[in-house]
Amino acid sequence: MKNKVVGENTLTSFAEHLKNAGYDVYTLNRNINLKNIVSDEYKAIVVSGLDVLSEREAGFNNPPVPIIEAKGLTPQEVQDLIENKLEKIK
């Protein structure tokens, strides 16, 4: 079973990299569908910067998965962060 991640729609190079690494990547259109992520089905959410998250849409338990800020990171570094978080969960 592939790991699922959510990526902001502007991060196409990150999405392509993660797809090539075997992840199922779903699109986040800014924070419009952030409130719909209510399970731990996804392993991480990748955003360009934490400023895309509205305080109204993101709370302590919603979404219930790690949020990774891609600003200043390479696609490989983001993948490494996701995999490090997955290792800690196991």
C-alpha cells in the first residue's frame, strides 16, 4: 500500500518528486479543503509556507497529520522529513 500525502497545488515539483518516490499525492488548493482532512489516512501535508493555513481552518487536532513547510527545502529534503515522521510512527 502506498503512503498518501497531500500537497499544495503550487508545489508541482514536490508533487512530482513524491509521486516518483512511490507516494500517492493529493492536491490541496490553498486551505480550501484542509478542513476535510479528518483522518490519519494521509501521512503528511506539504505546504509552501505555514502562512497558507488559516487559523479558522486549522486547529490543534485538525488536520490530524504532520504539516511540512516546503519553503527553503528541496523535494528530497521534504521526502526525508516525511519518511522520518513515518519511522517515528512505526
